[in-house]
Amino acid sequence: MKKRVLSLSLVLALLLGLVGCGSSTGNDAAAPAAEEKIDYPTRPIEMVVPFGEGSASDTFARKFAELLTKQIGQPVQPVNKDGSGGLIGMIYAHGQKNDGYTILEITPSHVIADVMGSGKDVKLMEDFDPLAQIQSDIYVLSVPADSPISSFEELVKIGNEKEISFAGVSPGGLDDLTLNALADETGIKVKFVPYKSGAEVKAAVLGGEVDVYFDKLISAIAYINDGKVKPLVVLNDKRLDQLEALKDTPTTVELGYTTTIGSWRGFVIKKGAPEQVKQYLIDAMKKAYESEEYKEFAKANLADIRQGFLGPEEFRKQWEAEYEVFDKIAKKTGLKQ
């Protein structure tokens, strides 16, 4: 009997030992997950703003840097590297280490630079990985208040018969290619008239030097509200009923056209950065985007009408789609051979 009890005791001990080993193995299996935690960030992160101080892109970047700082606990420091339509900043960011301590703000201007080959040895779509799009803006086409043109349909009819002029800062830039995309779809003949600054563009419109005023919603709304220009069409799918001044203005989609290209702002990181670092930044950006403080900022800047946030995969798909459109228009207008 004693031997039997002893045998049972030994079996029980062995079983308990196996359970103990199993528990230990479970703890060991969890260890790699703990090891996956990265020691990042341990110092300030540089946010390269490839446009001048005081610009819309600069204002957005500085606000978002402030919100990111709150999320990650390390300073996110905006650094302006203005010049060549955003190229100077992109080239500068490409020259930094791919360790996650340099992020670059981008706009459609950087996709256009790829289309035109302006960056030479540095290209957005080859040398950088998307993190997230944060902000999206909408284009509005208007005419001076005293213009005899009263509707987009009328503009299309006139524009099919004779050239329509519009002002902009840079030939081959976003304004130029976007309006040319709309012109390609509607048959309007357009002529780009270059000016040195946005202020000069607005003065040209109000002075009657050009036929139409083509600008982003945030820039155009004050002139629309003041009655200085008449909005004819919004490049969007849905009517902007939430804005009193535009609730009666049709959209391109409403009129049977597909051109809804707008502006946007987002962030990228140099290729080769650690995957965990990229995911950390993406998560932090999403949280900052979803914060009440950002929502208030976006609403005040009319940047809450379209969906702003796009994750890396959707953001890259947008680059690729717009690249195709801009490439086609650049070739058709002779800007690209």
C-alpha cells in the first residue's frame, strides 16, 4: 500500500513539474513581445516643413507638431526648408539618417515633382515611405464679382470657343495641373498666367486681369463671403451644404464630371526606417488627428469637410492615382515630353 501511495505521489509530482514547465514556457513565449517594445523616441524629432513660415502648410505642420509632442512625450520640432516647390525640404530630409528622428511633411507638389523629374536623384515615391495623410482641402472655381459669367455651364460653353485665363504662382504646379485636368474633361481652353505670389494672384483676379479664380477653399472662402468673387463649381462629390456661401454652388460630380482633385498634407519617413518606429509614428499621428484639439483646428480651417486621415497603404494608393492623372496632363499640355 505504501509503495502504491509512493508511486501515486511520484506521478503527481511529475505532473505538477510538467505543469510548472508549461507555465514557464508560457512566460518565455511572452518575453519576445516584451522585447518588441522599442526605446523610441529618446530625443526630439525633427519635422521638416518644405515651405515658408506663415504658409498654410507651415501653420498646419506647427499645430500638428504640437499635438504630436503631447502624444509621444518628446519635442517634435518643425524646421522650415523652403524652396523649389517643396524639393529643398525633400532633398534635405533624404540626406538625414533613416532612424525615425526626421519626418517630412508632403503635399501633392511632391508627387508632381516625381512626375516632372524635378528631384533628379531624390523621388518621393521611391525614397520615402508614407506614414499618414492628415489634412485634405478642396478646390473652388470662381469668377470676379462683375464677371458676366454666372454658371459653370456657361463657362464651359465660352471656354470651348475661346481661351479662359487664370492666375497662379508656378507653371506646372498643383493649381495649373488640376485646372488643366478639369479643362481636359470639359473641353475648356485655359491659359496659365504666372505671378510671383498668392497676393498678386488675388490682386489679378480682383483687378480683372484674368477670367477665373481657382484656389483652395480655405484661401477662397473669404473672397466668396465678401462677395468679391462668385463661386461657379466646387471640385468635390458632395455639395458643401454646411457653408452658407456655397450651399447653392454645384460640384463637378453633380454636373457629370469626375475631376475632384484637391490639395492634401501628410507625412513620410525616409525608406529603411525600422518598421516598429514607423508604426509608432502612425499610431501617434492617428491619435493626434482624433484629438478634440485637432478637430477644432481642422474645423476652423475648413479642413474637416473631406476625410483627412489615410493610413500608409491608402496614402500610397492616392499618390499613385494622382501620379497617373498629373503625368497625363503634363504630357498633354507639353510640360513633360
